[in-house]
Amino acid sequence: MRPSTLRALNRAAELTRQNRLTEAMLIAEPVILTADEYEGEEIRRWLLDHVTDFTGEHHEGPKQLP
């Protein structure tokens, strides 16, 4: 993934945590839309791996039933 793409995604995550979703989308959307198929796949993996960056919440794994 290009460094500029990663910076945009990190900034969008930061803005989302600050409840500034519109600004986050203005930064992330152009980067996502212009990505080629390879970078697009990297972006998808990064987003899945960094969900908590956007929510600011840290969840533990699934709880096991006794």
C-alpha cells in the first residue's frame, strides 16, 4: 500500500474516533476509489485488521461458554 494511502486511512480513523465521519469520508473515499485492484485488496485487509482504529474500542476475542 502506498504511504499516502496509509496516511489517509489513519487520518480517517482518527477523525472517525472524534465523531467527524463526514471529514473522514472526504479523506478516505478518494483514496479508496482510485486504488487499483491490488491496493484495493490491501485496503480491505487493512480495514478489517484495524476496525478498532475507527471505533476506539478494543474487544477481546469471543467469550467461551462454561
